[in-house]
Amino acid sequence: MKAFNRALALLVSVSASLMAAPQTRSPAVDFYHWVESAQGQKASIAQLRQQCENVLDAEKNLSCSVSVLARIFEVKAANELPDYYLAIKRKHAQAIEADKELKALFSMFGNQSLATLRASGDFTVKRTSRRQVLRIHPYSSDHFIAEEVLPFIDVDAANGHSARFVLDTGAPQTRVNAETARLMGIKLLTDSHYAYSTFYGEKDLSARLGILDSLKVGKSEFHNVLVFVSDRDNLLGLDLISKLGRLKITRKTLVLNPAPTAQCDSPIAYTRMDLNQRLTIAVRLDNRATLAIVDTGNVDYLTSASPGDRANVVMTPGNSLIDAAHKQRYQTFKGMLNLPGGAMAINYRFYPGFTIPPSWVQGQYVPSILLGWRAFDEFELNLDIEAGRSCFNRV
């Protein structure tokens, strides 16, 4: 979604170069093939570390170590970060010092941050077993949120403070606004810093990390939650959404523990590589095979990473969340979207300069598309990651 966090840029970029390399047979490629397998997707941190230790080449071992570090972030194992982070920093000190991105990555935490992380309790999830219907609000109650119609839900902290967060399936990580974090009593890692990018052309945005004792979504509760803290909007990302159990997201409600659905118009795959967790559907746009990322935090119906037929282009003033004084422009195209559940004529947008990550389809990287919040006028999301049965269904 516009101006919203998608990943830790440094963690992703360091390992992405290896994944984009030619697919020759080597221990490092074996590691990534294993990570992408069913076993690797469900592997524990200990199993990931062991698999990476089997990669003997120093450069490739460093690459897979960064991927393991990213997975520790993804599973919110805050108290496992310090020792592994320092071990990799010592083991690969020379290579880290010689690389600008690696040097920045391994300067992320100061001594105070490492001590706070090490003393943190285990991340845990206490789910409600009952069906619960939570209202989705079109706007936030906070002044620092832009005027976009998005799915906001109420999220509570242990100290009783409540704030609205965007329910954002396109954001791999949960992010908290600095003021909300203060009101919720976050343990801010004061000497931590990281750089992140967005799909929308913003780079090297700065933020910190922190730990919240508790976050509640309805009657479900997360404890010892590692979150990213910035001056941007509150986002409940896929890292926590995916841990809530069976869900249904409609235009007006988030339903916890809905009855299992027999309908499955378009099957959804849940994939995880480093911090880039995604909900994807195999589709064709204008007869080009690609993956559609289900992104409830994107205001558009459909956004493409590549332009369509220029004969149908319409230049339109954009409505940027980044800065109202610098309106971005997008191009609007008419096209045909083929979902597993059927075909539909559609208008979609392409924003020059956007950096939507590509998808791996049939042995090559291809431009992705985003199915955004406006699509929920016609569709609903039935999410059941643990059972491997998630579906994008027509209402």
C-alpha cells in the first residue's frame, strides 16, 4: 500500500541477490530450494540454522545466515536475535566491513538493544476458540493517518490503550506509529535503527524497533511482540494476521474462527522467504502469467508492476500518501484478468517508479500485481494458513 512498509530493505536485498542468481547446483542453492519446500516453510529456527551451517562456502554461508536472521524477525523470536546476530557478525567480520549494506545491517543494534532483546520473554499467541466478528472501520481515529478508505481495526495493548491499525495483508511486518507505541507502553530499543523501503519508490526510510508486552485483536492476544516503530501509520501485518488462525475478511468485518467455507473460487498460496511473506494467487493479466498478491493495505482494485497496452493508457493525477505537496501520477489501463474462478474485464493502475517485488513463475521472475482493498467490494478473503486452505471468493 502507498507509503506503507513492506520489508526490512537491508535484510531482503542482501539475500535477494543470491536468489536471483542462475540456478546452478551448489550448497547455497540447495539451502534456498529447501527453504522454499514444504519442509523448509515449516522449519523451526534451529532447523534453519543447522541447514545453513551445512553451507561451507563463506560467502554463501553469510547469505543464508542473513536469511535465517530475517526468519527470526518474522517469527518474532526477539530473545533469539542477539546471540545469532553477534555470532554472524564475528564469523563474517571482514566481509561485513567490506560491504556497505552488510555493514549497515550489522550496525542495527547497540548494546542496550541487544540487552533488552535478550531479556525479552518468548513470543506467544493465545487465540480465542470462539467465533468473533470485529468491525472494520474505513478510517483511523488518529490524526496522523492519511485520508484513504482502508480496513482499520481496533487493537488493544496490555495497558488498556487502544488504537486503530490498518489490517494489511500486504505488509510482511507489523508496524507501530511512534506516538501509538509510546501510549501503548512499548519497550523502545533506543539504540536500534534500520532502513526500510516501500513498494512505492521510497527508500532508506528510518525507524527503530520495540517490544510490546501485549497486543489484542478481539479476544486473541499476542505477548512479547517485536514490532517496527516509525513515524508512519499503524499496520497489523501478515506476521500477526497469519497467526490468528482461521479468518474471514470482508469489506465490513474481520471474522475470527468462521465456519470453514466449502467455496474456493481462487486458491491462495501462503509463501514466506525472509521477511517477504505473501498471499498469492496464480493469475493471468492480459494473457501474461503472474502472481497476484492479496494486499488489503493497497487502496486500488488492482495495481500492476508493469505497464499494459499503451493504446488504453489514461494519465491521471495520483493521490499519494507520501506527501500531499508532491502528487504522484499513475497510468490507468484496461485489461483482462483471469483468476482461477473466472475472467473479468478490469481497469488497473501502473505507477512509474514503484518497486513491487517480482514473482517467480515458470522458472523466471515476472512482474507481480496487487489485488487491493477496492477488490473487496466483490470478493472476500477466507484465510486458513495452517490447514493450507485459503481462498479468494466472490461475494
